[in-house]
Amino acid sequence: AGGAEAGGGDEPGCPSASDGRAVRWAAAAALVLHVAALSLSAGAAFRLPVGVNLRVMMPPAAPTNLFLSRSALALPRGMPSPVSVYVQHAPPFGGNATAAAAAAPETAAEARAWRGAASVAFADGGSIPLSPTLSRALRRLRHSVRSSPFVAVCAPVWTDQLAEAWRRAGGSPDAAAYAPGAVRAFSESGDGAAVEASGGVVREGGGGAPIATVVQLLVEGYGAREMLSLRGSLEGLGLGGAAFVHSDFDVFFEQDATIAGYTLASLGAVLISVLGVTLLLSAQPAFALAMGACALSSVVLLAGWMRLCSVPLSSLSVVPLLLAVGLSIDYCTHVAHAFWEAQGTPGQRATRALAARGASVSLGGVSTALTVSLLAFSGTAIMTTYHVMLSGVVLLGLWHALIALPAALLLLSPAGGGSGDGRGGGAVVSTMQRSKAPPLPARRGSAKELA
């Protein structure tokens, strides 16, 4: 056996000298294919769709899903989504801007924006914080959102109707303050009742003074990008923190707007944790770095797998994406450990590692794939997403453990390495093998002689 290793001879499980060049060429081709797949997957990761289609969260036969399917035929661009822009009339700090600025210096600019708000007295002694400055800001707000290409409809602002009514009565809309009772008179008119019925104003206690204006919008294709765009359009209007955009679907779009940054931060934490644990258990920096490279490569390729299978980055897919770091490194650790413990040339060590651990790793991957295959028959998006993601984890884990990692170790490892005893898998493998005692030589003689 020693002579066979020295000359790359005919020991079982070791490539001969005539096959060594072909093995190295095959390993190089596998690495080239791997690098090409990494490049394509890295590009696909930047173009990965974000967000989940809410329709996939419902059964296909659900009434809401059927309604959306039929409306998609009538409205190819989709149904416009109702969105509301709320603008508080009073400072968003309980009315005391000075105290608020002292308690929260970061909101001082917002407090100063409301410091000059005037009050309009009701005939019965009540008051409403309303000023021409606020009215002009609301007009600028309406003009800003109407200029957005995705805003289909922007409802009139009730202060514009109030200003028009005041103008018809002979007053100036830009006066220092509206006349006492003007707001109350408008609220009791037909136009005011229509505004209140449509939700264009929020009253204190349900029927008191108006405390907030609501600008009703119909937005086409409303999503995370449109939500952020509308928020950005409010920043330069001088309304401070008193104006905010709201939709019933913002709880989902808020996740879509932050999921990319959250995923990158979580992946970084998981990779560092796996790298630290591997280094702690192996006490070999080179081994830990190799496993970290395999985990990072698996994540990048899984992003390409998501793009190939039309799986968007969402709260459904980010969990198995994070699990991929630990699951994929499990396949690679067995093969890499056997390689590190083996003796001989890199080709011999790679062959021995695959011979010792390849079958076990393959059976583990097949059993996991069979387990998650049952999720494919589920009717919910959560289960089918997990099926696609975990199937990709198994496939890419086996690719790294059985092809990419041995090829890289064969081509990049120095000759003559290893720390094992040279019996095909090293110390760890040898402890798992049962030693067999040599048979006793046959002896002839009587039972008495043998005794």
C-alpha cells in the first residue's frame, strides 16, 4: 500500500497516475462551473423580487381570491388601493412645543413648524387649531401627491372647500384667521356633511372640533416603493411629523421595505456564528475558513435558486434562507473533516474522503429531500415556499460536499498534508471501523495436544 501511494498506484479508492490528470481536469471544470453559477446567482440576488403576493396566502377557492381574479380581468393594471394621508392640526407634542423640544431635541424642527398655528374660535367658545399656513401646506400636499405618477385619484381637501365658502362670503382665505363660526358653519352645511361622511376630517370625540385632515387617495400598484415615495413627498412640505401615510396593507409593505437590510444583517450574524463555532470545535483556522466559504457560497447560490424558482424575498423565504447556512455546512463538514485527517496526495485524500463519507452524506441528503417533498402537496404558500427552499438547500449542500468542495481541495491543497493515519479517512474514520483479529493458523494434532 505504501508503494502504491508513493507512485499513485492501484490501491483501492486511490486514483492511478494515469487517471490523475483526468481527475484534475474534471475538478477544474467543476470549479469553473461553480464560479460561473456563483456569478450568475450574485447578479440574480440584486434583482430578486421583494415581497409576497397576498393572494398566495389564501386558498385558490377563497371568495376574496376569486374576486381578485375576476377584477384582474376587468382591470388589467389592478384595482387602485385606498391610501389616506393624515395631517394633524395641532402640534404632535400635546400642544407644548417648547417642552417637547426640551424633552426630545430631535423633534425640535417639527415642533417649530407648528409654533405659529392660529386658533379659530367657535361661536360656542370651542376652538380649532387652524391657520392659513396650515391651509397652504395642505394645498401643497395635495398638489405634491397629485403629481405622483401612481396616484390615480386625490380627493379634495376640506380646507379648500372652506376657503372657497369663505371667499363667497366676502372674506379673504389668506386672512390671519378665519372668522369665528366659519368652520362650524361649514361643518353644518351640505358640503361639510359630505366631507365628514367621506372621512375627510377627524373630529375630536367623534363630533367635536376637527383635529386632523385626511387626504383620500387611490393609488395604482400600491406597494413598498409607492409607500416610501409618498412618505418622501411629505418631508419637504413643512408639516413636520404631523403628516403620515396610512394603508391597511402597510403592515406587509413595511416588512417588504426593510426585509433586504434585515436579511443581510441576519445572514452576516449567522455566518460569523457558524465560523466561530467551527473554529472552536476544530481548532483549525484553515478548516473553519473553508467551511465559512462553503456556507457563503451556498447562500449566494440559493439566491439564484430563488430567482430560478420565482420565490421572492419575503418573511416566508427569509427563514429557510437563514437555515441554509447551518444545513448546508453540515454536508460539507463531514467530507472536509475526512479530507483533513487523510494522508497522501490531494487527489488521494479527496478520493478517500469521498469513499469514507460520500455515501453517508448522499443518503442524508436524499432522506431530507424525501421528507420535505411532502410539503409540495400543501395548498398554502408557507409550506410550498419551504419545500422549494429546503429542496434547494439539499441540492446545493450535496453539490458543495460531493463536487465543489472536493474539487477545490484537490486543486488548492498542498501536497503531503493531512493529520490522520493514512487509512482512508484518518483518525475519525479509523475509530469508526471495527478492527478484525487475524485468524488463528490451522494446527493438526489431538485434542490433548491442542489443550
